[in-house]
Amino acid sequence: MLIPGAGCDAGYWGQVADELRGLGHDAIPVSLPSEDDSAGLAEYADAVVEAIGERRDVVVVAHSFGGFTAPLVCDRAPVQRMVLVSAMIPAPGEAPGDWWAATGHSTAGDDDVFYSGLTDEQRAAAEKYERGQSETPMTLPWPLGAWPDVPTRFILLRDDRFFPADFMRELVRTRLGIEPVEADGGHMVMMSRPAELARLLL
């Protein structure tokens, strides 16, 4: 299950999904109700759980803001493993809107930072998946009291200018207590290096 970040349709996972299918796996990008002001993190998790359906031994992959949704899914569905790709790591009770200041990353940056490392063609393709983002899920506390008891990996992107490597490396160690797997690529690595990312997810 491939979960997108804020203000994005899951279609930007399409190339990675194709690569995973070519390697014999069932890969499903899941779009979240990001433009719906009535939807919070619970409804985002609902969308993923519904997409899982009767599947078992699921691997949940989350990018960026998807890091707030993935653990909620793991708490409700038969998830074998969670993989975070340059994702936000929530603390119990922390609202997404407070995450920036709480972690010391006080600004989200601009599109040039977000899309750094993409060719003009890749950026144009990525921009087609931009969607509106409601503020509703940003204001509600993350509901879990602890990180779910699911094996978790974190893929850190060395060239990410949106969530810089040094910042994320420390955050992964502090909040997850693990060492990240490091790879080349910027924040939208699924658009610039889909085959490499697909292999890394496996």
C-alpha cells in the first residue's frame, strides 16, 4: 500500500507501483481525502484500510505527511512491515501542524525545495498530481499512545532539501530508535528514481 504526502494524489507512486508489479508484487497507490474538510487522520486511515480489504501480510509504505497515517493503519490492519520514505514521524498527541516547531523544522519550504532533483519533465509530471490540502488533519492530535509494534524501516534521502538528511537522521534515531537506510535522491524520489526505490522497498 503506497500512501502519498499532503496535497497530492497517489498517482505519483505510479511508476514505483509498475516496477513492483513487474517484480511480482501487488502494489496499490492509495489516494487520501486531502481536499475534504470533514476528513481527519482517522478518515485518511479509513481510506487505506478499505483499500487493503481482505489482503494479508501487507507492507505499508508512506511518504512525507503519509507518516502520520501509516501507523494508524498498522494499528488496525494485518500489516507485516512499515516503510517510511522521507516521512514525518509523529509523537503521541502531536498534531501535524505542530510537528514542524516540535522537531525544530519550522518551515515547509517552497516547491523548488520540494521538487529538487527532478528534471523539468519529471517535475511537470509530478505537478499533475498536486491537489488541495485541507487543514483539518493538521489540527488534531495524533491519536496513538505509542508507535505500533510493527517492524519499521526508514528510507532517508541524502539529496532531500525539503526534509534535509542531517535533520531526518537525528529525528529517526530519536523518535524511532533505529538507523535509517540511506539512498540518493530528493524528496520526490519516486518520480526521479522509481526502479531504485522499488528495489529498496523490497
